[in-house]
Amino acid sequence: MSQFDLMRTPPETAAMITPLLDVRGLSIALPPGADRPLAVDNLTFTLNPDEILCVVGESGSGKSMTAHAMMGLLPAPHVRVAGGSLLFKGKDVLAMPEAEQRSLRGGRIAMVFQEPMTALNPLMRVGRQIGESLREHTALPAPARRARVVELLDQVGLPNPAELAEAYPFRLSGGQRQRVMIAMALACQPDILIADEPTTALDVTTQKQILDLIRSIQAERHMGMMFITHDFGVVAEIAHRVAVMRHGKLVEYGAASDVLNRPQHAYTRQLIASVPHYIEHRDDHAKAGAPLLVADKVRKVFHVGGGLFKKSKEVVAGDDLSLTIHPGETVGLVGESGSGKSTLGRSIVGLIKPDSGRILFEGTDLLALDRKGFRPYRRAVQMVFQDPYASLNPRHRVGDIVAQGPVAFGEDRTRALTRARELLALVGLDGSAADRFPHEFSGGQRQRIGIARALAMEPKLLVADEPVSALDVSVQGQVLELLDDIRRRLNLAMLFITHDLRVAAQVCDTIAVMRRGRIVEMGTAREVFTHPRDAYTRSLLDAIPGKSWHIPDDLQKVKTGSGLAGAH
Amino acid sequence: MMNSDFWRAFVRNKGAVLGLVILIAIVVLAVFASVFFPGDPWEMATAPFQPPLSEDALLGSDMLGRDIASGIAHGARVSLLIGLTSTAAALAIGVTLGALAGFHGGKVDDAIMRFTELFQTIPNFVLAVVLVAIFTPSLTTIVAAIAIVSWPPLARLSRAEFLSLRSREFVQAAITTGQSNGTIILRQILPNSLSPIIVSASLMVATAILLESSLSFLGLGDPNAMSWGYMIGAARTVIRQAWWMSVFPGLAIVLTVLALNLVGEGLNDALNPKLARSRG
């Protein structure tokens, strides 16, 4: 708590020092035919030494474009700087000759990218990749460079740095790769570090470690840091100052404590209001009657690789998985990537055949049924998929997509289409949506279509596999509300699979925490969040970014007031 | 809406437009061959060994006094007919096998792919020659032979498309909503995998025309159908005395194949817009 409060004040008074980076009226033009003429519109902000500036915005807000403009990474000639200046220590970067700009980038200004899996060259040893920028920007001889690389790897907290320098990227985990990326960025002791969503692709516990690392390195070296993110939890964790962007414009800019606790602009308020918060869990679910679904010691092993003469490798995706879902109950399956949570979800809807165990639906073992016997249960168990862009057939009209399931079960086509329109209305889409194609809809709208498709089958159990993780936070809130609303109205049971504990807290009655193919803890949301028994659950809860920040009270009211009011 | 986009992308490729114009001209020539050149192209029309631009024979005549221009027009029919039908047959075999292999995976995939590889290990042309020679040359056997040697690449292509589309979420959604395998293959996956298949099919028409010409050149063409390959084959012994007998049918082949390749490339640009853009 105390550390959190300390961070709210920038270390020095801004007026006294020249800013490291001074962005004045920056505009970036998009090619004609794009959805708006300017990706970034008249953007002005400063970055001081020894300060973390968080640039926050949803997808398409222009936050990454700004960083790319600084690093000369704009896809010229289609996208170009249309006006304004970028002053680095008082000198305009954009007016510098190409060679000078290059020595600045990677030398004085360094960048860490979002995707650690693709940002490293897979054919180059880690040490050499870090050494590259040293060779480019310093006069160090080769042995000194090697020593420096090892030193850097040590500083970013990697074990056995000397050995690791000789490794190829594929041998490292996502978190380790991101550390390597940071070491690479730090190689020339830059004055400014730009980090573009550096933790978005990482699991929550890894994210916490990387955030801690970034914060300590920044403080140690007194760097100016521009941290781009969409997550207000992360902002609360590390920011000194915050810039909120929307549609290429800066809508709010100020000290972190002001923006987080006293947001002024309506958009910032809306964004903060839609941040899922882990405190707000629901009342315990009254488990009535016989369980709807019982998973009993489900085990699934995947065989990876192998061929005619090679033995395949066994990967245990799920082992001894048991859980029960009662009618009307929402069970959250929470875990990090690779924990096997999707495997269990997919086994229940019949997309994966487990190797052993039982899945009882209203007393019938689904795994013992053959294709024909399983068919009636297809209707009863439906799925909402993760990626709204991949889960709708781009060549079919939305009405058809929703109606296809019932038609496959012998319903009259015109009746099914009429019903599809009703369902689209139920999920909050216009009736005319039925005649359009998926590409005409936004991500959130597509996810609504996916929900309508599942509902068309009149299921008793809905398996939602990360239904909101591909959506922006404000849209995320709406879709979660819709799911919750429908669940209550139709008395649906739901298995909600997510990696995000904050989201799980919002919608789930019961939580099962998975790790490495096993359920390590299961209990009511209240128990799991307030008295976690398992050490892993505790570390997960501990890793949630922005725990010590409380969403301003007036904004919490905004949230419960919209649509959910009738429920409580 | 999608159509106008398609045309705009297609028209942007100037070569493709040129190819399409040539192709349309050849199709018109083939369709109206008997209007432009009434009478049998095998019949003697004028004196033998007439050079081009002589009376009665715009492009000259061959050793037996047959009109070269008439032969080319009627030969266009045979070439296009064989090119299209054999490609259609190859598509039917290749896409069906590829779809089944890609959709079912596992043992079905293994079996079908080993079978495909068996065909791929035998040189195309040799197999076609053997097949036509065994079954006596006729339009049907030539079409069949060409189809049999050209389906494997289509099978591999559609298998790859099906494999990647199969794991897409909209296909899994179709499975969970209880749609049958047939519906999923035909309605969900096939329409989404058509673009690359159409592109390679258009290129395959060109290959089929070349194959047919080569067969006819070797004297394995349909003896009743005038064909460009046959004309070149027959004229090769007198190429020094009468260049026009082989050059004009040769040009016809070159133009047709070139046109088909240009159109194929245009289709590729129009149907796979992302690839086209990344190429600059």
C-alpha cells in the first residue's frame, strides 16, 4: 500500500528539468480509404527523466502508432507523420538526418515489443542478438561485448546467464524471452525505453514478474519510460503519469493518482468503470437439485510429433479432472495458458475425446455414447468461442449462421430464420443484422452473434471458452453483462473458461483453479477469492495487477447502474 | 459488393486484363470456328505449301493443301475443350480426395496421401503417354489421361486448406451445433478454400493444353480432331521449307498458355488480396 502511494507523485517537479521527450502536435496520416484520416491527431505530451508514462487506450486508439513514429517504424509510405515534432532532449528527431536518427534508435531510445515469441530471431543465439546493438552503437571489443551481454542477462533476472547467452530463443519460455527483449533494449543504456504492451501476451504471474523487473530497472537507471497498455490494472501498478488516448486524440493527461482516482473525461471514466475488479464477487449459488453435469476423473493425453519411425511425445493436457455444475450455476475454470482448461471445456462439448474418465450429463455418460447417441446432447451443451473473428464463417450471412444448428436438427428453415432474428434481438443486435455478413460487425457484435448461435440450440449448459479475452475492456464489460443477463433469464448453467481472475470474479459462482492439467482448488467464488487454500491460487491472486488500487466509488455505481440494476 | 471488389482488384493487374482479352478472343475463335472457316479442316482447301498471305490461305497451307488458319481455329476447340474438361475431372478427383484427407486426418489422411504420392512419383508425361497408348487415342482417353496425371497437386492443395480450416473455430462451432460432416465439408469449409483452388485450376488448364499438344505432337492425339500439337508434329519434317506450318500453331499454343497464366495470376491477386499487397 505504502509503495503504491509513493508512486503517485512524480519523483521531481516537472517544471525544473527539460523533458527527455517532448511531443508537440504530432499527427500521423493514414492512407486514403482508412477508417479515419489521422491515426494520431495533434498529440502533445512530455516524458521526463526517471518517470513512467503510461499511454492507455483501446485497440485502434493510435497508441502504438505514436511509439512506432518515434522508432521510425511507421509503414512508409502509406502511413507517415503529417505534422508536429518529436523533440528528444530539445532536438527534433524527425528533422534529423537518417544516420543520426538511427544512432538514436536502439542507442538512446530503445523499444520492447508485445510479442516475445516473434520479436526474437529464431535462428540467432540469444547472446548474439543482444550483442548486435552493442556492436552497432558502441566501440566495445568482442570479449567485452560478451561480458556485457552476460551482465545484462543477469540484470534482467535470468538464471545461468552465461549458458543462456548460447541458447536459441525456442528454448526459452515467453517470460524469459520478454526478459531477453528487455536486456536487448537496455544494452546501450538508453535514456528512453518504450514498451509496447510488453506483458499482454504473458500469463498473469509472469506479467507480475516482468512488471516488477521493468519498474526496478527504470528506478535504478532513472530512465524515462513510455509504457503502452490497455489495462488499467497495469497502469495502477507502475504509472507515474497517464495519457489516455481515443481515436488518435489525447483525451486525458495527468498524474497517475489524478487520472486513476479522479478521472475527468467521460471516456476515461467509462474505461475505468468497465475494469473488472476482483473484489466484487457474487453471492453463493444455491445448489438445488441433481447436478446437471459431472466430470469425473477426466484424463486427456495429446501425442505430439512422431512419425513412422519416431515415437511421439506425450503431453498430459488434463489429469484427474473432476467438477460438477448445477442447473443455473456458473462455474469458472481459471488457469494460465497450457493449464488444460480448454481441454476440459472441449471434452464436454464433444470436440475432444478424453482418454479416460466420465462426463455425466443429467446422469448419462457422454463419453460412452457413440456418434448417434451423442447427437441429442449436442443441443443441450453449446459453446461460445474465444476468437470472434474466427468463429463465424465469413461466407455465410449472420441469420444463416444462427439458424444452421436448428436446421441441422430438422427444424424448418423459415422458422429457424425467424427465431434467429429474435435471438439476435435478444443479444442486442438489430433485426437487419441477419442479412449481413460477419465482416460488417465489430468484435463485440460478433461475439454477440456467437452467443445467439449457441442459444439457438436451446442449451442447458453453455461452455464459454475465453469469450471476452479478445475484446477491448469496454466491450468486454458489455458482453459479460449480456452473458450474465441471459444466464439468469434462461436459467442456463455455464462453464466459464478464462485466464483472467478479475473476469471470473465478476461472473462466476464457483471457481476451479487449474494448473498443469490438474484442478488445484475448487470452491465458491467467495472462498477462493477471500480464503484461497492453495499456494498457486494465492500467487495467482497476488499477481493481479492493480490490486491496491480501488476503482473510485462513483464509477462503481455507474457500472452496477447500467442494466444489471434489476438483478440485485 | 464482393464482386465489384473482385473486379477492381483483378483490373488493377494490367497483365491479367491483357490475358483475359486474348483468352476471350481465343474462345470466340473456337466457338465460331465453323462460321469463320466453314468446312472440314482436314479437307484440302488450296494448293500445298502455300506461304502465308497467299490467296485462299491467310496463314498458308500445309503439305496436303489444308488451310493452317482453319486448323488453328478448329484446333482451338480441341485445346480448350480438353483443357477445361480434363481440369474439371482433375478437380473432381483432387478436391474430393484432398478434402477427405484434410477433414478426417489420421489414418484416412495417411492412406490418401500415400496414394497421392504414388502418382506423384511417376513422371506425368510418361504416364499420360502410356495411358493414351494403352486405351487408344480419343478425346475421352486423352481427357482421362491428363486428369489422372494432374490431380495430385490439387489434392495436396485442398488437403492443406482443409487441414488449416478444419481447426478454425467456425468449423468447430458447426460441429457443436450438430451439422453433418457432409454439410461441414461442402458448406463451411469448401467455400472458404476455393480461392487458391480456383487459381491453381486456371493454371492447370494451361498445363493440360500443353500436355494435349505434346501428346498430339507424338501422334497420340485424337485422329478425328484437328489439334495444334498435331499440326506442329506433322510439320516438323518440313520446318526448313515451310516455317509457317509449325510457327502459327506454336504461337497459338504460346498465346493461349500465356493468357491463361496471366489470368491465373490476376485471379490470385484478386482472390488473395493480402498476398498481392505484401508483394508490393
